[in-house]
Amino acid sequence: MSRNFLGDVIPPGITIVAQAVRSDNRNQGYQATAYVRSDAAKVDVQLVVVQLAETNWKACADAVILPLKAQARLRWGKECRDYRIAAMATTGQLAKKPAMQLKVQWGDLPSWMKKTSTAFMQYLPGAALVLGFSEAHQRNPSHEFIVRAAATSPRTIDTVIKAPGVTLYYQALRIPFTLPLGPSPTYETRDITAWNVFPEIASQIAQEDQSTCEVSERDFKTFDHVSRTYSFDKSCNLIVAQDCTEHPKFVITTRKVDPQSFSRQVHINTTSANITICPAANSSFLVACNEEPVLLHSGVSEYEKDNVKIYKNGTTVIVEAPTHGLKNVTFDGVILKVTVASWMRGKTCGVCGNNDREKHNELLMPNHKLAHSCSAFVHSWVLLEETCSGGCKLQRSYVKLNRNPTIDGEESTCYSVDPVLKCMKDCTPIEKTSVKVGFHCFPKVNNGFTLLTDTAVNLLEWQRSSDKKSASEDVVESVDADIDCTCTGDCS
């Protein structure tokens, strides 16, 4: 909520000063100044509290009240920038019923508030279950608390509470007063046993919890709405999205058919079907399921088998596999969209991210480490082949840093802790790009003649070593990675 300071345009509505008299004549106390501006459309309120002592501590509170929405924000600390809590209340309709929502979000908080909120969150699920709420384990944002209530009768409401790590819900919660809803049909309460007895609210929540990722020629947007600009347009398969649980149900990959054009293949592999979408003439597609062509005839627009549905909508191919966690996958030849079910929250990986509503960990690689650059992240999800016969001529190799930095006062030799893409044996790179990776360094060895030789560990030994997984990153540097190669002979 970006707000202008009302003190720049209107005089203070009220100023209150609380001051203590000290024997050393130093100022001690606070001054609070309030500003109010209202018209027929909205009401603006701002409150600024400052210390009378010469410090830069300040507390700033502001609120906006609209006919169907109210927003408030509290900031405090050095020039009101250290800590922040924001709240927004809205009214409207949910599942065609009068409803309201309260959303509270926060940034960094003082340690005592963190401890209090942590204790409250540990107590909340148990207390809610005692009160009759039901629980659904969902990975909600870690800095957000939402309460939704929809009136189902003048004396009952359907309630949903979404807190970090848990979602609580209650159908037909009785309230001790009558809501001014006017005539309403009799509403019979019943016990909650699962989400399906709470259909409208549950459907609304499930729809909101569905996440969509988009991948196009030059950029991609993750499930958690982080946009990146990067293109890997070579012949290797790229893992777009994958079920990364212990028993994966799907993996979606894409690869360029012709590096000179925008033609791209999409592969959707589930536990019951392997689907391939290939470009064809006249901007159409060839679609195969388990290597059998489908949707071949002009009169056939739909194919369904083993809980997988494939159909066309104009020039777009749509695949639905809800029992596998895929709400739908759409591809129009340019943009690939993947929408996963709500219960896949925090269970995916690939270029589309891990779908956990956290944006700080979007560059997570298969080894569960954060990449130092977008290019390193995308390269980590390239699916390599054993030989170059399939078109992908790349392999992963650890590299040696081409300079000798001084670490802890000693000249050192450094090797990458993560591999980078390099051409296969008997292949020559024809295109490179820069990736940023971490390096672990070893001090050079003194040979007894005051000369420093190379380390006791060479690159080949480092590649074979199992210590790379736990090795520290002493420096982070940009190095060249190969992304296209030409090969002769047996490039195995």
C-alpha cells in the first residue's frame, strides 16, 4: 500500500504530546500527530508517533476506508522502516453468499513478537480442533494469515482460516447474534467429515490454491509468480515441471525440434500415459499417447483413457490428468502452461519452481541448493542423454577456476562445487553462455623450495570425490558453459 504523507496537503487533525521532566533537562516522551481526510468515496487516516529525544525512531500508522474495503498498515523503527504489519478487510460474495475476508501480512518483526506468534501458531490447530474446526495440511505463505467467513443463514457462517502451515475450516459455525441478511431458508447443520461436505467453500479454496506456470520462447513465470528472462533453445530436453515426491506421478519436458525455428516438442509423462505433442504443418500438432497417434481425424476432438483426457480447442492442445496432480497442461505452439492441483502445493520441482508460495527459493536446483544465477538454475534442469545420437550433445562436468584467488592469506586452486554444462567427448562447442557457480578452494602446496605448486587435489580427483556435496563455497565466479556443440566420431 503506497501512501503519500497527508501532512504535506492538510494540517494536523490533532497533536498529543506526552513529556516527562528530567533532572538533566533532556527531553523524554512522545508526540503523536493524526491527520484525517474524508470525502464521499473514502476516508484517509494517518498517525505519526515520534520520540521527543533526538532519535530517528518513529511509528507510522495509516488506513484507508472504502465502501467495500479497508486497509491499514503499521510501520515502526528507524524512520518507520524496520518493522511492518499490514491488514486488509474486504466484503463481497463467496460462493454466492455474503462474505468478508481479513488478510494480515507482515515483514520483519521484533524477536519477542516472533516468539509470541510462533507460540500462538503452535497452539492454534489444537485449540481450533477442540472448538470443532477441521484441519487440512497446506503449505500457506509463511508471513500471511487469512480469515474468510461466508454467511449461510442469519445465525450460521462458513469459516476458513489459512495460517502458515495449516488451513482450518468450519461449516455452519453458530454465532450468538443474528446477522441482518433478511429472509433466509432454513439451514440444517451437520458434522464435518471431509472437504466434500463443504463443497462451495472448498471448491473456492481449491481453485485459489491451483498454481499455473508459463514457459515461452524467451522467458518463464513460475508457480509462485516469479518471472525470469532466459532461453534454452537447444535440442536437449528441459524439465519444465515434475512431481518431486517419493512416488512421482508426472514429469513435463520440452525441447526444440529445430534450433533455427520456434518449433518445440512437449512431453507429458504420467504413471499411466506418455503423451507427446509435436509440431506439424499448417500450425497444427501431432499428438501421441503411449506412442499411438490420437486426434488424427478432423471429426475427433477428444481422447480419454486411464484418467487422462486430451482434446483440442482451436489450435491449442489441452491435457487433463487431475488424478496425477495435473489440472491441465495447454500448449499452443508458443506458450506452454502447466496448472497443478491444490494438493501439489510444495511438491513440485523443475523450471516452474517448487510451488510453495515462497519467492526467495525459486532458483532451487535438483540438489536442493539455490543457484547463483538464472542460467545456472535453468541448466541444472536440462535432461541429458548418454550419447549424442539423440541430439543433446552436452554433459555435466566440474571445472577449475582459471585464476588463483587468495583465501585466508594463501594462494589457492579452486574447483566448482556444482557441475556446468560442457560438450561431450569428441565434440566442440559452437555456442557458450556465462553461468555463476560456487567454488571450493585448496591452498597451493609448498614444495620445500619456497615455490608453490598446485594443490594435492587435482580436477580428476575432485570430480570423483564425494566431498563436493558438503564442501564450502569459498568464492563465486562466472564461468563459461557450453550450450551447443558439433561432434565427430563416437561422442559418448
